[in-house]
Amino acid sequence: GSTGDRASWEELLSGFNESIRGGNAAKVRAALKTLSAKQVPRFARARLANLARRAGKPEFAIRLLNPIVYPLKPGDGQATARERLEYGATLSRIGANSEALEILRAVRPEDEPDVDLYLSIALFSRWEYQAAIPLLRRFEKSTGDEYQRWVSWVNLSAALLFERQVPEALETLSKVQEETGKK
């Protein structure tokens, strides 16, 4: 389905997610080459942007969300919190950190708990590890996704190491090793 078949898009997006988590981002990058941003229906854009960014195709994610976050006509509607979150995360990925932080700081964690993770990553690029630590701790508690919790622990460990909080960093890394070792 190139525009609206929701079930087909859900299946495609789930497959992309599994490929990325399984270490096969190249498969997703190849598939994205066959898609035009204009083909992607609005309901699939934020999720596909997330997957494109994670697969190493941030320019595709930008093409998907820029017209939504910055509509040409005022009556074109407003970006959702999820769309702004994914756009901000992608801007951070390409190094546009000032704009990324501005967009991400406008997203409320109550609306999109992932914002704490993406804000922390944007802060890392500015060497603001201390400011990222409480965001990562809050994200760890708010996410229900096991994989995302592991991501938060790895990033928290990096921030703690940078801030010379070595015992806590090692404890956090031990949690990651233990939990991922079970899988």
C-alpha cells in the first residue's frame, strides 16, 4: 500500500523495526531507497522517520517530517508531539543541535516520554552530560520497552563516566550486561 493501507504500513514498519534491532539496518536503508516521502501517509510518517533515523538515513526522516513541522500554508494543521519528537531527534542526529533542543524542549514528557532520551542525546553533543543524567533516569522509569530501557542504561553509563561517577556507571553497565545476557 503506497498511501493508505494501514495494515500494510504497520507490517512494513514492524519489519523494519525488527531488522534494525536484529542488526540489519542495511536492509532498511535499501528498502527506503524505493520509497518516496510523498508516498508515505501521515499516520506512518513519525514511525518511519524514527526507523529511517535509526537505520542511518536521517535525510529521509527530514523529508518525511519537515513539511509537517514547518507547513507551507498556515491551515495545513499542526505537528503532533510524536512528529516534533522524531523531527527533533533527527535534527540532533545531523548536528543541528540548537534547533533540535528548541523543538525537543517544547515536547512534554507526559505526552512523549521518549523526549527525555532524545534530549539527553542532544545534550551529549554539547558536552552537557550532567544535564542529561536526570533525563535518562526519568526515561528509564517511564519506558515500558525493554530495549529502550537498555538504551537508556548505556547512555546513562556514558554520562556517569564522563562525570566521573564511576561506581554508579559500572553498576549500570552490569545491569545492561545481565539483562541483555538473558536474551
